[in-house]
Amino acid sequence: MQFSSIIGQESLKQQLVQSVANKRVPHALMLLGQEGSGHLSLAVAFAQYLNCESRVEDDSCGECSSCIKSQKLIHPDIHFTYPVVSTKGSKPKSTDFIEEWRKAFFENPYLNIQDWIESLDAENKQGNISVEECHEIIRSLNFKSFESIYKIFIIWMPESLGKEGNILLKSLEEPPDNTIFILVGNSEEQILTTVLSRVQIMKVPRLKDEEIIYQLEKKETVGNKEAHAIARQVDGNFNEALKLAKNSEDDNEKLYLLFLRICLKGSHEGKSLIDFCEKVNTDLGRENMKGLLRYGLDLMREVFVLEHMGEAKARLTENELKLAHYMNQRLSFQSKEEIIKRLEESCFHLERNANPKILFMNLGIFLSHLLKRNEVVLT
């Protein structure tokens, strides 16, 4: 992977390139950013750049033997560590799932931990980086690089290292010559402080709306209106943008408004709350369910923007704007905060495999009580 294929993050790309030019490459680097920011892609591109045989001004050449192997994730001097799922009686390591890893990365280099675990058909299990994996890394350090200057270890999701991660501390602090660790993490709070103290942290910012819009329009053939609506929702997370692009934004708008109408009136268009929950459970799929909840959450945030900053700052379609005005007229600040809190809780539980039918039923009952109490009129 080349830097040029990664969305945005131009400043970070230049920092990484300059670290090589100035011969100040850290022996242990952590790219820390939110899901979907491209930090895993940056790690892979940086590893390719480090071992490129014919670097150009600000990128790897993409054509030498090293680059070709790096792009296929088969370079013998670039090692990957990532969470895997254990089964009863087995203690697998990352290398046992390398083919699945390559496939998942090629399909979506912005993937998150849930995507990866689900690709292993183990969505109800917890992935982790085991003590055996840590010992395997240390064992690999004893071997010289096969063909390139640098031996590189990319550790994705160091949050999955339990206390076993302390086994790696000496290696992170004093690796052999020309050995580089690149850790890729989402949450600083969930990573061992002993690990954090031994790496140079580079913060990876969220992607800008315009960068996501451009990518969706030019590379994913998404319409302008839908691309803007998706970028508004995902808060710089391109992984979520890709998922929403597969599920029509207009469908989310219509379905969520139908949900609100049912919550208020008890039924609408021949559908009760029970019917609606059955349909969502049967037809949507878990990712689209999360998309529907995120749509509702984003809409409520824009309701606040409309109230406090006016129409010029609110990123709302014509139908959404009408609904937002109604909500601001009839819902108190506290009621709107309650809706946001409940939607956030629903997203949290759905990501952790809550029963969708029960989850939407509970959410619907809550919204029904709240909307009727405040007499919201939905036209």
C-alpha cells in the first residue's frame, strides 16, 4: 500500500517520510486514532516505504520487488500481529489466520475489530493477543531480516494485549538494530501504560468531511447528496461511511420517521411496534440496524445545532429540517438529551450482540412514552 492510496492525513504522511529522510525513525511507534481514520493503512504504507528499494520524493515506488511483496502482505520482513479467537483446546497465533487477514484487509483496509472477528465467523467471541503470540514475536526478533533493511512488526489493536503485553516491554524498549515496531490503536485508555511509556505516540486525526465526500463520490460512486449525508453522520470514520454507502440514506430517513410515527401513534401504515421490530430483525442485518440507530443519533445532534446555531449551520435535508423544527418546538432540552442517551446506549448494546428485536422494542416503548408525554406532532 502506498501513501497516495490513503485518504487524507497528508501532514502525517509527510511526518513519516521526513522521519526517514532525517534518519529519526522511532524504533517503537504507535499510531493512535479512532476507528476508520486510516491508521492501519498508514502503518502498512509506512512499512512498505521503509523497505522500498527505490523511494520517490514522498512515497514508495510501488514497483520494486519489496513493494510488490508489501502490497500483497507477503513481505517476509513485515510481520503482522492482531487479535485472534481461541477455541477449546487450541491457542492459535496470528500466522494461523494470515490468509483471512489478507482477505479482510484487501476488502477494507479501514476495518474495525468487530469486522475482523465477524470475518472469522466468531462474532460472539472475544479476540485477544495471547501470551503465546507475544513469545512468538520475541522469538522472531532473534532472526535476521530476510531481504530488506528493516524488520517490521505491525501490532494492530494493542488494546487486546492483557497483562501479557508486559512480556514485550524489553523488546519495545531495546529492539535489535533495524527492527521497528508499529502499533496501531484506537483507545489510549485501554492500552497498558507500560506499553505506552515505551513507544512514540503519533495521533491520527479524524478524517475531514470533504475527504470522505470526495472518496465516496469518486471511488465509491455515491451521489453527492448521499455522500454529504453520510459524511455528516460518520464523524470522520471512513469504515462507517463505507457501510452506510451500502445502505441507502433515504431508506434510513424513511424508516426512522416511520419508527417515530409508530412510537407516537401506536401504529402507522398498518404496522405496529411489534411488526416494525420483526421487520427490522428480519430484513436489515446488524450493520444496517446500527446504521439506523446512528442516523437517529445524528439527527438528534442536528436538532440541537438547529436550535442553537440556526438553519445555516444545521446539515439537514428538507424533510429532516421540518422534523427538527417540530422537535425543537415541542421537546424540552432534557427530553432531547434523554433520546440521545438512549440511542447511544442502544448502539452500544447492539455492537455487543444484544437481541435486535428486544432492543428496538425497548427503544420504541421508551420513545413512545417520551413523545406522547411531550405531544410531538409528526407529519
